[in-house]
Amino acid sequence: MNPFTYAFIGALIFTLALRWMLSMRHLRHVARHRDAVPEAFAGTISLAAHQKAADYTTAKTRLGLFQALADTVLVAVLTLGGGLDALQWLSANLAGGELSRGILLIALVAGVSMLVSLPFGLYTTFGIERRFGFNRMTFRLWLADAIKGLLLGALIGLPLAGVILFLMQASGSLWWLYAWLVWSGFSLLMLVLYPTFIAPLFNRFTPLAQGALRARIEALLARTGFASNGIFVMDGSRRSSHGNAYFTGMGRAKRIVFFDTLLKELDDEEIEAVLAHELGHFRRRHITQRMLFSFALTLGFLYLLGQLLDQAWFYAGLGVSQPGTAVALVLFTLVMPVFTFVFTPLSSLLSRRHEYEADAFAATEARADALVSALVKLYRDNASTLTPDPMHSAFYDSHPPAALRIGHLKGLNA
């Protein structure tokens, strides 16, 4: 057996085992603390709300265990199980030229992956989210969203894949650099197009009405030097009772968006504080840092793929008998997450550090205690667990645990 095959099997098993170990720790920790509200929240969150959050977290984590298993089996079947070979044969018999066969192969693999993930998405929406009172989506709306997403993926993703494959086949040894330039340009273009043309296909965005809240927000924008293309309310309540706020786009296309559910749950001071936190990411250049990091990572991965493209052991070690540009791209996409999973905590750590910095910014531009009260309401209304397992949280969580984050904010307010 190819030595790379042993390395891949070992990484696949290790990754699955690590995911299961972390999830089981999380389940036990949440269950152990289910019957007592943490002292920091004893006066603001009821025992019933705390237990609901524990049960909601447990349900999502258990489903995640089975999804991790399904994802691992899918990768194993597509590679060592001969799935990609079979899909290559099918695409060769259905399409003529090399480029067409490559695009079809990518579409087939995406279709198989979508079918595997479909039951988990359905159960999340119409099982877990409905059971805990969050889902407001009808099956008709879910189906409409799925069809729109599929069409957008085909109209945008397949042409992009075609350009990348063409560059791999026709632009020589530096194809990876040209592909990176195309990918980076595409990513920047999507930042401009998404808020104006894509997001409105799924949700209705209406300008925030004139009044005290809008005046408060406009004053905050002026203080922080944030120029936007409008302040909008999104009809998130059509799909879920979860609340959120964000800004999207870049340059003149930047938009501030509030979920209508958020506006119903928070008062004006709390909304200002939440937005100040989001603007903190902008002012501290977190968005730019993440974008540059993503571009650098993509460049490194494409360069690595360029070195593997002509290596017979790469294909043979992953169960593929017929090398090619499209199958190399698919293989790399499937296999890299297996080998890079162990680096997840580094990304999580950076994200949590950014959250603390954005909180600190919010405390200077709004009231820290208003952000505390807003977060407590969001933890309660979104059933976010107050007692995550520390190891699980350190590995996965992009936001600090509730108790640490609230404690940090109270320290800023002191």
C-alpha cells in the first residue's frame, strides 16, 4: 500500500476520533451543569431557560456527531472506496472535452455531497429548531431557498470552476498564481455583489425607519467614521426566531443589517451597543485581516496543489487510478480538511481575540453594561449554552464563553 494511503487513513481516523472525543466531553460537561444556572447569570437567566439551552446544545451536538461520521464515510468512499473513479468514468461518458468533463465531475461530487448533507439540514430545521421553538420556516420556503441556492451555485460556481480548470490545463507551471488572482478577484467581487443582488433573493431588506433608534445609530456611525450604503432591517423572522446584526459588503456597497427579531428583543441602547461591537471589527481591521489571511492561505494551498498535480503517488495514495486536473482539484478539496483539522484551535483563538477587541471598542463608543444586557438576552433567546466544555470551546468556538465574555465586559465597565 502507498505510504501516503497509510498517512491519509491515519489522519482520517484521528480527525474523526478527535471530533467525537471533543463532542462527548461537551455533552458530559453541559449535562453536568444543566441543573444550576451559573452564578454570574443567576439573576438574569431562569433555570428553565438555562435547561432549554443545555438541551438545545445537546441535541445539536449529538446530530453533529453523526454528521461527522457521515462526512468521514463520504470522504473515504469517494477516495479509497473508488467513488471518484466511478464519477470520472460517468463524466467521461456524458461530456466530450476535457474541460467539460472536469466541470461535470465537480458538479457530480458537489451533488453527492449535497445529498449526504441534506438529511442533516432537514432534521436541523424541521426537527431540532422546531422542537425548541426557533423554526418559522415552512417546507415550501425551505424548498424555494434550496432551489435558489442550487441555481446560484450552478450559475456562479461552475463557471468559476471552469476558469480555474482552464488555467490549470493551459497556463503552465504558474497556473496556481493565475488561479489565485482569479479567486481573489472573484471573492472581492462577491463582497460587492452579495448585499445588493444576492441577499435580496432570499430575504426582504427595508430601510430602518426614521426615529430615535435611527438617529442614535447615525450618531454612532458618525463617531466611528463608518460610511455605509444604508441601514436595513431583514425579515429574519420568516425563517427563525434567532436574532442577529451584521454589516456586509465593501467600499460603497457596505450595508448595516438588523434582523427584525433582534429589534423586537433589545432596547435602543442595547442595539447601539451590539452595533458598536460589530463596528469594532471594522475599526480594528479584523475584516481586512481575515480577508488577507484567507487570501494568503488560498495562495499557499494552490501552490501546494501545483506541486502535487503531477505526482503519481498523490492519486494512487487516494484511490484514484486516472490522474487529471479536475480530479486533483476535487481530491485536494476533500483531503486538505482532514490534514488541517488540528489547526482549528488557532483560527478559533484568533477569532475570540477579535471578539474581545470588538467588545473593548464597543465599551468606548457605547455603554458596556448595555452590551452586557444585550448579550444576556441573546444568550437566553438563542438558547446558547452558558456552560460549554472548556476544551471543546477552545477548539471550536469563535466567540468567548459567556461567563468569560461578560466578566471581561464588566471589567471594562469598572
